[in-house]
Amino acid sequence: MAKVVVQADQAPVAGEPCSTEQNLINYGAPNVPFYTPIQDPPAGTTWDVQPEGSLFSPLKINEMVLHNRIIVSPMCQYSAKDGYMTMWHHVHLGSFAARGPGLILSEATAVAPEGRISPQDLGLWEDGQIEPLKKIIDFAHSQGVKFGVQLAHAGRKASTVAPWVDRKAAAREQSEGWPDDVIAPSPEAYSAQTLVPREATKEDIEKFKKDWVAAIRRALKAGVDTIEVHGAHGYLLNEFLSPSSNKRTDEYGGSFENRIRLYLEAVDLLKAEVPSGFPILARVPATDYLEHDPSLPQWTLDDAVALCKVLAARGVHFLDVTGGGTDARQKISARPGYQVPYAEAIRKAVAGTGTLVGTVGEITSGKQAQAILDAKSADAIIVGRAFLKDPDLVWHWADELELDIHVPSQYGWGFGMTRTHRHRRN
């Protein structure tokens, strides 16, 4: 065995043999402003090289490389103070980072105060909000996990109260809301319980774009690995896309080309702010779930396919396919993998462009996730509620698939191992 001389402040190089005379030092993770033990390789990495395209194989999105294809979906927590991350966010997101997904996406992060869903939503409309975000990004990086921010504007679904306080109620002044500053493509409420928005003027649209660029710059200062454009779930960009919510007659309404205009402008503004190797993600709606009534104006899978072809040509690197939330008359029949067919159709439509596709929707087991990838329905699995129920989801999915993976050193030693969750098979 070759002898390796290691300085007291220098971690050994990954992959090189280590001498028994090596200094016995619990080395810290590099390039973070605090001490935490290095995780090399990151938790969620398999001992053995996996087949290309499988759940625990790496995924390259532009120049960003994920060590597996499990992504933590954006999940609103309604726990911010004036748009600032709190200890809840650090513990919530940090618990995932320590368990080894390839990428974590923040909850919808408002580009303006009036763009929040609730008064307790995250935001990036002022510089002070950068540092709390940077702290959780630094922690994710210390664990070898990538971190992205989902930028958003809630549109007509803004100024509502946290769902556990009241699932449907609007947030008025006494509830810290902004009922007179809710905008949308058209002055129609989402439901009988939500506020009637005012129709966005050209000045409102220009303000949104200015706020959008400013939030991108703050996210970059915080050190994000990627940014996702939130164009789904019935929020502002989705409202412009769908004829169900967009009744405008100017250049932002009417035709398909006009309705996708603001979404494309948001993508172009993002592209203009980031370096060439930076991965651009876009959350896209596959359907309004109004198929039960063909007489209703609605956004369909055909529309989504057409949009995604444009986004791929525009240089979007990853499409996060979801659906619903635009019209309260929607009818969703949720079941395991119920949104996978939408991702599959879009993946086929953008084949050959280099744009990757992720899928969501009641994906709750490792075998189910692997089957989706084996069927070429998606390139990655995006998981929300299953992570809430089981922060150790990455480990348990590896168990299901009988794979040996690395876990944080702080946990592995408790099982009589160093960095492995399971004993390596012979």
C-alpha cells in the first residue's frame, strides 16, 4: 500500500489509499463557513456503480451533477417571518440534506411581498433574506447535496391564511394580508372563498419582471445550485398560461403564443442572469384537470407538450411536470403514480433536445420509482409528502432495491459501520 502523508489540516484525497500512520483527524467539510464532518462520498451514494438511468445513478443537469435521481419537491411550510427563513426551515430542510437526496428544492419563494401565498411564505424581495437562505444552502453543500430555489408569484391565490388555520380563507388586513394588492391576468377569483384580484396592468407586469430579476440575483448571492421557475399549481405564471384564468385581449392573452409570453419572458430573464453552465429548471402544468367538462376553457396536455417543446428550444434543462390548482372546478383522481403519464408524454416530446424530465404524484416506494425510470417515463423522481412521512426515504428506498449506500458518518458508526447504511454484499 502506498504511503500517504496528510497534513494536520488537510483531508485525504478521495480514492487514494491511506496509510495506517495517517493522522487520525475528523476532517471538516470544505468550502463551508462552519465545522461539520466531511461526508465523502455523500449520503445516498451507492457502494457499487449503478446502471445508467437507474434511481441511484448520477444525473447531470447542464453542468450540475446529482449523485442520485431523488429530488425533494418544493413544499410550502407557512412558517416564515416577513419572508425570512426561520429555524423551522433549517431543521426541516436540513433533515433531508443529511439523508442524501441528489437535490433539494426550496418551497415557493416569493419575488415580492404581494406574491406570497400566505403572510408566512418565504421571500427573496430584500437583501436581508439572503443570509438565512445561505445558511441552509451551506449545510446542504457540506453534506454533498445540491440545493435549488423555486421562485414564484402567487397571483390570484395570494393573501390566504395558512391551511391548518383555515383551508380556504383569504388573509385580510387583520390576518396580515394584502387584499387590495392581489393581481392576476383577469379580475376573477380562484374560488368563492378567495379574493377577487385586480387585472394586472402593464406596469404590474413590468414590476413582476423587475422583482423576478432582483430575486434571481439574490438567490445567486446565496449560492444556489439551480433555480426553478414556478409556472404551475395555479399561481401567476400558470394563470397566464391557462384560458381558464386568462381572459385578456392584449399581447398576454388570447392565443396560445400570447398566454405563454410571460412564462417565456421569465425564463429568458433567468437565462440572462446565470452563467452558461447553470441548470435552469421549470415547473410546468400538464393539465387543469377539467377534462370532465370539455365546454370549459382549459389548459390541456397538448398545450403542455407544445409549451415544453418551446422551453426545451429556449434552453430549459429540466422540466418538473405536475398539474392542477388553476381552477377550483378541477376533478383529480389521485392514485399511485397518477401524474407519471404526463411526464412520459412530455419526455417523448422533448426527446433528443437534451432537456430532462422529472415526475411527481404519489410515488411512495423505491421499487415504484425504479419502475418509472426503467419504463423511460422520466429521468428523475421528485418527492414531496413521502419525504415528510419518512425523512429517511433515500435509505429505505435503497433497502427496497437491496442496494448498499453511504450514510452520514455520524449515523453509520451507530450501526457498527463507518459510512454505510448496510453491510456491503460480497
